Amino acid sequence: MSSGDTIAPPFFSILSALFILSAASIFGKIRDVIYFLLHPFKVKGETGYAPIRDPTEDFYMRRMYGRIVDCWNRPICSAPTAWVDVMKRERVRDTTGVDTAHIVPIGGHTRCLNLSSYNYLGFAAFDPYCTPRAVLAIENLGISSCSPRVHAGTTSVHVELEELVARFLGVDDAITYGMGFATNSSTIPALVGKGCLVISDALNHSSIVAGIRASGAKVKVFRHNDADHLEKLLRLAIAEGQPRSHRPWKKILVIVEGVYSMEGETCRLKEVVEVAKKYKAYTYLDEAHSIGALGPTGRGCCEHWGVDPRDVDIMMGTFTKSFGSCGGYIAGKREVVEHLRRHSPAHLYACSMAPGCVEQVTSALHVMMGMDGTDRGKQKIDQLHDNANYVRSRLLAMGLDVLGSWDSPVMPIMTYNAAKMVAFSRLTLARKLAMVIVGFPATPVLLTRTRICISASHTREDLDWAIEQMEEVVDLCMLRYRTKALYQLVESELKDHVKRHFGPEIAERATIKALATGELDLRKSKDLSTKAVEGGVGVGIGIGGNAQQQQQHQTQSTSAKPKRAAANSKAQLEGKGPAASPRNGETHRKPLASVQAHAKAFVVSK
Amino acid sequence: NTLHVFAHIHVISSSPSGIGSSMSRHRVVAGLALAIVVPLVSAYLVANASAAALSDNEQSLNFFSLSGIANAFRAFWDIVGPGGKLHPAYFLEHKGHLLIEGALILVIVYLALQHSFKVRRHAEEPLTEKEIDQLCKEWSPEPLVPSTAGELAPPESHVITGLEGPYVYLKGRKEKVINVASSNYLNMANNKENKIESIETVNTYGVGSCGPRGFYGTIDKHLDLEKELADFYDTEAAIIYSYDVATIASIIPAFANRKDIIIYDECCSYPIQTGCTVSRARVALFKHNDMDDLTRIIENFEAEEKAKNKPLCRKLIVVEGIYSNYGDMAQLKSIWEIKDKYKYRLMVDESHAFGVLGATGRGACEHFGLKPGQVEIIAASMSHAMGSVGGFCVGDRDIVEHQRLSGSGYCFSASLPPYLAVASSHMLRLLRPDKSGNSPGKELMALLQKRVRALRDQLKGIPGLKLFGGAALPSPVLHMHLAKSSGDAVEDQETMYRIADHVLVNGGVLVGVSQYSKLDIRRPPPSLVIYATVALGEKEILTVVGALRKAVRDVIKA
């Protein structure tokens, strides 16, 4: 059972959500009529061309989306790290009967805590190890190769990265592409075609859908994260064969994702792989959000569940998220990768990945694998899990409906109501939190949500401050739904999780409350640090401190908390804003003077 | 009597099962309604009648105001009620049952004469779990990827380890070689100032953007680039994508679905093909650069639409300014006239023409004298003349804003790394004309044309090879086919690999050999691909031509 199955919007919120939507659409229609009466000549006449958008879509875009256009596409003018500068915007043109709303930056920006970027490991901004190397790659190999891989687009950094990715994942070989979306949309057609069947999770990403469509294979959808349903579909599909002709399928490919980006759930990979193996289907694992973020060393979903990566036929992932670059990879058996090198359109026709981006990934992988000579990678991943589990437990303890699995850095908070979602987005931005909201058509109308993405570069102070801010907004929006079934499921999942990773003794004490209040500190056997590891400095006490130290540290952190909270609320009463906000202390990183300085620094450090 | 009542019941009970499937739903509903209404009405009337019978004076009947009806009913009841002449019992007692029995016999005979064979809906028993187990055990899938045995293996890609002007260093080779396999037309990817600017951006913004455009992945550099693109093309708006093959493949599905029509040139490259497949629109291909064929296809569609009286749908013609698989150009002037006549929207992929053709570098549309706005959708890759990575599309606000919600490669992908956006902006700034109409970009483009002419002039004369498109084309994409094909595509491809290898080993020149995926609907003939760039000097061009000439002589003779 996935956490998404346990939630059901309360009756009153269904009612209010539908009321809001119908009110918005009725008023929209009335406004359109009035506009038409006032400007009979402005409405576009017959041109001989069919309109770009069909009337329903056009209406939705103008009158519904037009109202809340400020909640998306918020531009930033800094690196997407723990704190971002969100640019101020203003509506310059309102929605009319023919035109969409238009909103532009007006200059100036606000520094906000970034709870939205996929910067899981904190490689997004300047990194003392990665950035100088990326810079060197640009110096040596140019900004772009201006050529597909098969002509003159293969450089030494590409070869190095492909070897490293294969080694990191523990498979034979890997191939890289310049864009994550294109990795899926061009690899799937190269693997399956007419006469093949794809069985895809109900919540798979749009790029997978595009890939399947382009391939011409038939597709069946299994219930999200439900291996039993997958088995049922597989049995039926094999027994019945292709539709109408009833010939046996050529091959069957099961496509799942490591972490579902809108649910925050990890895939039940063990069950899925077992079922697929039993029925001789091939598995395709999209690790866009899980690579780097799951597993004790960041090796993704396989490591998280203890699945042998060789049991997964195709491992796909992106470099956009954890590694702070762009592009994607396909890893697997040698012959699969060899086939893709000959037939994958993105390998043959697309410009190869930019050398700077390649080197960024390579060096991030070096850090993750400890090849930079420090344990920064290990600390990053521990920090990420600790941050994610802490925030998840705090939010659940607040009574919010938070979907997703433990260790997963993605956590959607259900709002169930489009108006609440929008209010939440605007109120949090006013309190300097940059958060993402997702509504129809990306989710069902009644399952609108707001989403948090946690990063290793967030400090505990950042997160505490963010939760404090959210606390008020949550009350204003009345989001404490306290769905019991969800809470119980997540708590039992926590016990499972702790049991698997930390042993049964700790699992007995593992409750959401204990995690939220700090009674249970999952990192304590590893690392006592509560500071972020960004920049590789100030890492805290180190590995394996003695028990006394731990005790001390714990009492300190728990006793410090109420004090800080009190100070904050006092400061807020006085209208000063949160006193503990690190926003005031954070200085904008200045670019270093020259490339040579970087290059030198990195040579010396080596 | 009991017998025929029994028979009666039997017939009635069997009739629904016999005709139940053919009986339409509204007849069932009407029957049910009658079955409820008729007894209610009669019960009401009977109650009235009996009430009237109980009360012996007329006044109590007036109370109901129905005395007339009640009286009439009483008279009616005398005839129809028990003992009346129209009562069924009277009818049956006077041999009426014979009539019914006769009718029933007729029905039985009729039914007996009908075909009794009926196809059962579930002719086969559903599979048992055991049988499904067996089937699953028996099923053996094809391997995930076909075996590569017997297939011509392409040579290993050459690994570039360093750059120096038009030269590159390759792994395993000491001397530098001339690179004519990169479409770095204006040498923007290696431009010094451009590099410095990009590096500064990497230091400030990091490499990746870590999010899609909608979710805080919009960085001010993206907005700057979009504005500069729109200004450069003199259109209302522009939109950038983060990868070249995903650009067109996302734009096309945004403007067409099942109901719509797309016509494209049969020589269009894979991104256009896949975009059309993903859109699921009605697709037709016209013969390469054949305007008559295009007109014919359009007229067929028009006639079909008219005959079926369909509502107006979105119609799109897609061509490439310079065809990347052939190196020749679309006849945009005539295509535009046709498009305008039949009210199709035109989409031009300017990937190889942008920054190369036209007085200001706007591409093939400008080259053919089309003004901004005349072509609805212009898309291009940023990985050629711009020396960056990614793609863009310019057009009306409607066209662009629509893509921001419907372009899947825009909505669902991380945005372009900011430093690549900066590199693209840099190139646009070079192209921007000053007050006198000159710009550094213009000089570069003139130089490029000089190189194109020199290369085309000299390459067309190589015996054994045929330059596609001839010497007069201003296109910097040069495809050299075999003058005499062996008739076997695989053999030709192998010859091309050998020529390219010879050119590299003996001549020190890196040329590309076109390779096509099995997914391509049409595999153009094997070719050597040579890109003219501004970095090539006259000396290098002479080397390239000399090396090719020698290689062809050695390989084809041998």
C-alpha cells in the first residue's frame, strides 16, 4: 500500500474545492461575455487558421491559470542553492477576453529559503572541488562540442564520466546524454517497438510517456507502486498476447521510477524486480530523483532496497538533480549500451553533453565516492537523509498530510483545494520560503499539493526556521487534516525503515513524535553534526563520538530549541522578523577573480 | 384452464429472455411505467366505484366531483367485471380458450422452425490459473536488444583531448588534426571572451539549474536570452529549450493532436519525425523539395476535409531551412506561397541556417526574403552557430505562451544550465547590428560564406565522390556521397568508414561519417559530413581537400 492510497480529501474540502473552481469558471465566463460586449471588434475574427488552443484550453489558460500565474515560473537570480534570490514580479497585463495575463520582473529580489530545487546533495552552487574542474573543462574543451557523439562530440571527459557512472552503479557500461528528458524519450523507442508491451507505473514521468508514444509499443498501466497489480497485468498480458492478433508479445518492459517526483515515494523495487524476473519481463528503472539521494552511499534505489543492480536491466538516471548539472545516463549490460550507441537518436543526432556539465558530474561523483580524499560525500548524503527525515517527521507531527517515504528528499503536503494551494504559495513566499505548488492538470483536481525538496545544504537552523514560518501559514490555510490512516502507515514505514538500516532495538523507539522532537537522532551513531556540509567546512565533531558526547549534544540541541523558538516569536511580535534566520548572516558568494586562481587552488589541494 | 394459464405464464416468462437483448432500454422503462400507472389508475377508479356503490345517494358522489365518470365506470364494470360479457371468464367459458391455444400452437410451431443454433458469447472457458501459469512458463521473450552479430560495427568514436583553433588533439595521436566534423560555424564554442563570460557564470550560478522552468528553475539569464532572441528575430516572444533534439520534438506535439494535419518533407531529420509520431496527428510526407507534390497532398487533404464536412483543424507544414541530413535548402519562398494560399501554418527548423544565412543571420527565411512574422514558428538548435547547447523557438506571443504550458520538453525538463544561456546571449550580441548596420557577427558570416564557397568549389571536383547540392549552395553542411554506389548500403557505409579512417590517419583530418538509427524512417545514402567553419584557413581547406582526394583514390582503387 502506498501512502497515496490512504488519503481521502475530507468531504468539506471536496465541497469547497468544487465550489471555488465552479465560481472561478462562472465568473470567468461572465467576464468573457462582458469583454465581448465592450470590445466587439477586438475578438479575433475568422483568419482561415484554426486557433492554436481549443476554446476550453484557452478559457482555462486565461481565466483560471491567469489568476494564479504568479505562483509558477518565479525567476531567480542566484545559484539554486539553500537560499535563493527570488526576483520580484508585477502583472503588466491582466487577463482579457483574448489575451493571457503577463507578469514580468520589475527589478529587485528577495532572499528566500529554497525548498524547491532538486539540489539534493548541494552541488548546485559553487563547490570548491567541482567548480574549478568544470571551469577547466570549459577552458580546455570549449563551451560545447557542436557535434553529436559519433562525429566529434566525444571528448576525454565523456569517456571518463561513462566509465565512472558504470563503476558507481556497479554495472558493465553506461552511455550519457545531454538532457534527462531526452534520455527517456529517445532510449525507450530504441529498446521497444511494434509488438512489444510496456507496463508502466501510473505515475511515471511525462518523458517516459513521450518515449513510449514515440516507440509505437503498446502500453498498460499498473496501479502506482502495486506489485500485485503488476503481476496480474503481466500474467494476463502473456496469456492473451497482443490485442486482436493474439500473437505472443515480442518483449515486455516494466518501467518504474526510483522516487516519484510528485509523491515523494520510493519504488518498491524488490517486489517489482521479483515479479518482472518471474515473468521474464525486462525492468527499466528511472532514477531521476533517487540517484545520489537514496541509499547509504547515494547509489540510488537499488542500494536503498538492497537489490542487485544487475537484476535491473536498464538503469536510467539524470545528472540534473543530485549532481547539480544537466543530462542523463543509461547504464546496464554491455550489449544494451552498445546497441544504444548504434541506434539511440540522442546519441547519433543530438549535440553531445557540454564538457563543463560533464566535468561537474564527474567531480560530484568523485566526491560521492570519496575519490576527492575526504568524506564530504558521505557527510552530504547523511545530512540529506537526516534533514529529510527530520522535516518529514516535523510536518507529520504538525498534523499535515505528507506523502512519501523515509529518506526521500521529496515531500508533498496535501492541500486538497486549489485555492488553499495558491494561498499557501503566496503566503509562504511572503515569509521568504520558495516552495512549489502542483495542481490540475499535473495532479487530479482534488489532490492539489505543495511540495518541499530538501537539500544537504540546508542546515538544521534553516529547516527549523522554515517550519516555524510554515506553522503560521498552515493555520491560516487550515491544512491540518490529520488523516489517521496516513499517519499510521507512515509510522509503520518508519519502523520498517529504521529496522532495516539501524537495527531492531532502535526501531522499537522509532516514532514520528520522537523523530520530530529530537529524542531519536538517527545520525548519532554516525555523525553528530547539525551543520550543513556545504563547502566542506565546519563538519562538526566527526565520526563515532562517544556516548557521553552524544548525550550532551542531544540535551543541548533539545534545550536550545524552545529558547530559539521563543526568541523568534518575540522578534516577530516586535516586527523584526525571525531572529534566528541565517538569511542575515549568509553572504552572497562572489565569483572568484579568475579561472587560473581556481585551477591553482585545485592543483594545490590535490 | 390450468393448462393454458400455465402455458401462458411460460410464454411470458420466456419472452424476456428471448428478446431481452434486442429490447431497447426505453421500451423496458415504458413497460415498467405502464405496469405501475395502469394498476394505480384502475385501483383508484375501483375504489371510487365501490365508494359510490356503498353510498346510495348522489350527493356523496358530488363530493368527489367525479359522479359522471363513476357512473360510466359502474356501467362499464357491469360489462367487464365478473359475470359481464367482456370478462375473460365469460370468453373462456364460451370456447374462447381454443383461440388462445391455437395462437400458442402457432407460436410454438414458429419457434420450432427457427434456427436453434446460437453463438454463445463466451464460447471458450476463461483460462484457468494453471493454464496461465503454463503459458507464462512457455513464453520466451526476444532479447532486450537484438544481437549485433552480422551488423556493420561503426568504428569507435575518436576521443578529443584538447582544442587549438581549427585543430583538435585526439587520444592516442600526438599530432593535432583538423576538425571539420563540428558544426561550430562561427567558432563561438571556442571564443575567448565567450569562454570567460561562461566561466564567470559558472562561478556565480553553478553549473546546473536544478529544476524545471516552472519550479524556480527560471534564472534571469534565461529571461535575458529569451528577450534577446525575440529582439533579434523581431518577434513578440521567444522560448528556450534545454536540448536540441527535444526542441522540435516537443514543439510539434504542442501544436497538433489526433484531429490535426501535419505535412513534412520526407528528408526531415529524426526530431521532426518523432515529434509528428508523438503528436499522433494525421501525417503526410511530400517528396523532397517538390512543390507539386506538396500542393497535391494539401489538395487531397482539403478535398477529404470538405467531403467529410469536418470542422477547421490546425494544419502545419514542417521543413528544415538547411536539411541536416543532406545539406541542401528548402525552397521557402514557394513553400510560403503555398502555405499562405491554403492557410497552413509553417514551421521551419533553422538549426543549421541560423547565424549562417540571411543578411542579419536570421536564417533561411531571411535568405529567401521572408519577413519576421510571415513564418509562424521558427525553431533552431543552439548547438551549431551559437556554439552552445539547447534549442529555441520564436514566434507570436500566442505561439510561445502556448508552449510554456504544452511543450513537454519545456515543462517537464530541467532548464538550460545558465552558463550555456549566457554563451548563447554572447553570440546574439555579436550579431546585433550597430547604427551603421554592421556587426562583428556580420563579418564572421561573410568569412564563413567565403569558406563555404572555397570548400564547395574544391570538393565538388574530387573524383569518386559527389557533393550533394553542388558548388553554388551557401549551406555550410556538406554531404559527400559516393559517385558510384555499389548498390549495397552496408558496403557503401563501410567504404565511407574506410575513407574517413584514411583521411584521419594519413591526412590528419577528422571528418564525420553519417550514421542513422534504425528508428529513422528513411536512411539517406552513406555520406561523409564536412562542416565549413570560420576557423578553417585556406591552408587547412587545401589539406582537407588533398587528404580526401588521396583517401578516395587509395580506398576505392584498393
